[in-house]
Amino acid sequence: MTGDIRIRADKLTKRFGDFVAVNAVSFEAGRGEIMGFLGPNGAGKSTTIRILCGLLRPSSGRAEVAGLDVAREPEKVRANIGYMSQKFSLYDDLSVMENLSFFGGVYGVKGARLKRRIAFAVEMAGLAGREDAVVSDLSGGWKQRLALGCAVLHEPKILFLDEPTSGVDPASRRRFWDLIYALAGDGVTVVITTHYMDEAEYCNRIALINGGRLVALGSPSELKRSAIRGEILLVEGDDPGAMLEALEGAPGVRDVAPFGSSLHIVVDDAARDRAAIEARLAERSLSWSRIEPIKATLEDVFVQLVGEGGKAAP
């Protein structure tokens, strides 16, 4: 990557006793980039974020955030970033304005600048006219946007968002992503952890993490091209469990995985191998309602790479 590098991790590792939570993770993120950390629960996403925020000291390896070493200068790192967790870190018994004023003080924002930034946060959160409302009375979507406003009061150039849309309705999630795009458009580097596959599609690049290791790194389209070695057939029928068993190991079938009530079958050539799949199901007296080629999704990428045990990204 060329240009203004805001985050650089080099073989970043974190151990807790014998357990390796983050295992030699390396990547870079530039100005205005939205980098997504995608992986199952316990994969090491949040631990990596906490190291980059200067909240945890790495066991080995090195990371720089805003040109600062996270191990040597954690306080300076925290002064140059914004951080938002899935719990939103708001004080429920305080009003909207009291929360904003408090976090402004924490970040050292004062006077006319604080007034200007609070006005920005209120407008961004859609809370104009509700400045005196107690936070506990707000909906999840409003709390989410208020927490983001608090996290950017000091105008950080780097923003870390740890599962920020967990438990928020889809419409609020979409509005939240509009705000993220606006921040990135202003040059803010955004690192976001998520387990929502559709959200990961919004990122410029995705770091797929599993078992503490970086399994793959690239744009959504790049990951789909590189991870899916073949084409995908969607198979629907009355008994997906029996169809799964019948098609595992069948000639021409590279992989088969359940997706809700259907199956995704990875084959070398969808047009050629469809007939063989239909024949295999017919041999087992299994009926199907639909067999057709589909485009790969990030969920297909996730299943392929995590299912392979997590080989390191090149």
C-alpha cells in the first residue's frame, strides 16, 4: 500500500499464558480507508483492536498507530484515536448534552471548539431537540449514533469500532454506515470489527481472522475471486440434510455447505457439473426444487477459509 499509512502492524502477537490470542498478524491501513475485521467469536478481533488502541501490550511484534508505537507510547496513541465498543460506553443516567460535555472534557476539547463539536455530534446523531433527554430513554440506534459522536469529538484521524452495530436494527445499521462513509470521506481511517457478512461488504478491505491468525486480506471482490476455487451452485430441496450427505465427496464437488434451508455446492464448472449433481440426487431418491449457479458471497469465503483451518495470508 502506498500513500498515508495510518496503521501498521508487523507480526503482532498476544499471549495469555499458553493461549495465543493474536498470532503474528501483519497489515497496514491508510488514510480514509475502511478496514473490516471479520471472524467468529473468539477469533482475536477485539484483542487486536485493544492492542492497537494502546489498551493491551503486545507479547511480541510491533504496531504503529498515527506514527506512534503502541507499546512505548500508549497514552499518546489513545489521544490520537477514537474508540467505540458495542456497549457504546455512554452514561445512561446522564442526558445527551451531559454525555457529550463529559467526553469532550475527557478528550481535552474546550471552549468554542467544544461547542462546535457538540453541535456536530447532535446533528450527526439526529438528536436535535433532544439534548436534555436521558440516555436510558433513547433507542438503540440513537445511542449508537450518540456514542459515535462522543468518539469523534476530538476529531481523531483514526477510529476503532468494536462490534458497534451489534443488537441494533437493520435500518439503524444502514444509517450508521452512512456516517462511517462520511467520516472516511473526510480522511478518517476506520477499523471496524463485525460478524455481519453484509456489513463486511461495505469495507474497502477485509482482514479475515480465525484462531488469532490473519487468514486472508483483501477487498470483498478480491477475497471472493481468490478464496472460491471454482463456481457455486445453489441447491434447494425438501431434505437438505440428506442432500448434504449425498453430495459430500461426489464427483466434481469440491465442497458443500449448508446455508439456511439450502446448500451451496462448490464445483469446477457449474454448467458441466449440474447434471452430475442432479443424477446423484436422483440415485438417492432425493427431490430438489432448484439447482442454479449463483455468485459467491463473503459467507462463502468465510466458510471456505475458516473451514480450511486458517492458512496464513500471503
